[in-house]
Amino acid sequence: MRSLPTILLVAFLARPDASIAQDIAPPAVDPRIQKIVASISEDRLSALVQKLAGFGTRNTLSDTSSPTRGIGAARQWIFDELTRSSPRLQVSFDTHKLARQGRITRNVDLQNVVALLPGKSPRRIYVTAHYDTVNIGEEGQISANTRAPSNTPRPDAQQRRNFDYNADAPGANDNGSGTALTMELARVLAESGLEFDATLAFVLWAGEEQGLMGARAHAMELFKDKVPVDADFNNDIVGNSRGGDGTTDAESVRVYSEGPEDSMSRSLARHIARAAAVYVPSHKVRLIARQDRFSRGSDHTAFTQYGFPAVAFRESKEDFSRQHAATDTVDGVDVRYLAQNARVNLAGVASLALAPPAPIVTNPRGQMMIGRQPSGYDANLRWNASPGAASYRVYWREAWTTDWQHSQAVGDVTEFMLPKLSIDNYVFGVAAVGPGGHESLVSAYVPPPRRDPVVKLR
Ligand SMILES: [Zn+2]
């Protein structure tokens, strides 16, 4: 490793402004966030996972008449449990009358369960997981993973005429783990006594296993109603630490985010890694610059589909033989590992919800407010003031890198100039900083997608 003076010297030679710039420092510790991170209960997570698996199946098309088995019983219990966990949570069913389509083989009333924790502003941060389950028969997901490649597509198991929607599908890990995590975060954040700037929405989706139906229907309405959504922390399969290949990993979690590289989803992923490094240093966040795993998906994609920033948390080691099968039972959930993943989520959510919204860096015509003024060789950045911001921090990095390399606190301004720094060689971004020091996501200045003319031939 290079010594610190060498780094400073190199930085100084490269940048005349180096005397005031800082290399990236971790965010300041907020003892209030430390306290709520410490209040995650492994016992409650364990009890929630057991209860969820105990409904036998939570298939979206399963029987709803039983008070103890099937999705009807499960969603009512989730509703009641969220209501019980804090009087500050506004709990409701988010019902969508789905028509028959694809794996939804008959008309059905799909019900997501929503718990809102109102903040000072209506902008929303989502914490989500699907609570529905599926048993696709045979040996579940491992049979799909190990099948030899073929040019003839196999018929979809869920669309077979004799498919049994009431077969055992306990879904302890897929996705009792994410459901329990979301419910525990709802309890801890609502009972924290903290007043958040953002409104927090904890949502348990149905219909994920039939193609993200519940999340897509919800996101479509958010888009139509122009609800400001700053982030979706989606958790799906986050409780198992023993891979089906015999390897184990209880020390890290994967976070998938869709590009391009400076999308707000990627900005959200970076924020989570920074917050986790401060509040849960014993757990590693492994950022993955992909929308999701190959041929697999989850509800975060319903959010990115409508332009809302979203990430997916995934356990580091999967056991495919226990997914989408009757074998997805509670003994496959490592509650200590699940609790660590809950703490990482909590650190990211709380620090973001206490911060102001990210600055808007485009003008009303959608153009990036970045230029080379005044010398023609400078980096001139402008942005719109964020409501509630006390100051701003500018970030930059070499354009062929993934994470910010330098930052500078710039005070309560909406324009800043970095002299003789080429906007063509660096990526720039700006974050809003609240009075308590919490930073928003970084809004990056990126070139718009090119719309090249097509040559006309005669
Ligand atoms: Zn799942």
C-alpha cells in the first residue's frame, strides 16, 4: 500500500483544489441508529419464520377459506401482527383484482399487505418482500438448475392443468426470511421514537411466484399517481447460510442493482454498503452490478420497471434443492445470519430516511446541469435545492471506476466549481446533507442516452 503522504502528493499534483477536497470518509456515526440496529431480535425473527412456514402453503392461488392454512390465513396473520407490533403503523390490504393471465390461471383477488410509517414528507422509502410461496413439484428449483440444455422449452409447471396450489410450500426461506425481516424492521423503526423525513412503506407482496404480480400492480399505481419513491430495499431469500454445494457463508450478503453504472439503483447500493460498514462492520455487503441472478427475479424489478430506485438482497450461498419445494422448511433458516441481514437493511433504511431527498441535477428540459464554466476547462456543477437540506457534498471519480474516490463538503449552495477538472474524464455527483449530517443518495451527472440519426438511403 502507498503511504498517505504519497497519495496526498499525487492527488495534489492531479488536482489544484486538493487542499480542500477529501478522500472518501465513512459517514459519521449516529448513536440513535446504533441503538435501533442493536434492537433487532433474533427470537422474534425466528418466531415469525416459524409462524409463516406453519401456514403449510402461501401460494397466491391456494385456498383462502381455512383460518390456519393457505394464503388467506397467512395474509390476515401478517396484517394482525403488523398492527400489533406498533400503534404508529398504518396497516392495510392493497387489493388488486387480477384477471387470468400466464401463471395466474383463474381470476383472483391478490392482496399485498402494507404498513405505512408516516414521515415528515410524503416521499417514500420501501422495505419489501414477497410472502407468497410455490411448490413446483419434482425437486423444486434444483431440477430446473440441473436439467440439460434443450432447444425445446419445457411447459411451465405452474400452468399444468393438474397443478396443486394447496400442496405443501412452507417457504421458510423463500420468502419467510424476507417477510420476517421486513416485519421486524417495521416494528423496530416504528417503535424507535425517531421522526423520519421520509415516509416508510413496509410491504409484503403476493403473486411474486407468478411473475411479480403484486409488486407490478402496486408500482404501476405509484407511477400513475406520481408518488415520489426514493428507494426499495427488497429482500428475497436472505436466511440461509449453507450452500447446496457444501460451502457456507454467514458473513456476507449480496446486493443486486440494475445499471447503467450511475443509475439511482446503483447509488442506493453504494449507500447501503457505506451504512453497513459503519453500523454492521461484522457483516460484509457484496455489491453486484447486475439486476439479479441469471434467469431469476424478484419484486425490485417491478420498481425499476417504473423508474424507481431498487435493490435486491440475496443470501450469499443458496441451496437450490430447498427452493420452490416442500423442503423449504425452518431448519434451513440460520436466524443469526438473517438477523445480520436485517441489521444491514436497517442501517441503510434509517440513515436514508433521516436524510433529505437526493438533489435533482437536471433542468426542466431533462438536461444535466454540468458545464465547463468559467474557463472552459473547469467542472461546473449546478443542482436544485433539496427540501430540508442544510448543505451539500460533491463527489467525483475517474470515469472508469465503480465507486466515488473523492468528495468535498461545499456548504449550503446549489452551484459549485472544481477548477481545471475535466468533466469528460471524471464522473461527478452531489448529495444533500441534512442538519443531523445524514446524506441523501448521490445524484450523478451522466450523459443522456444517445439518439443517433439513421442514415437515409434512396
Ligand atoms: Zn422468492
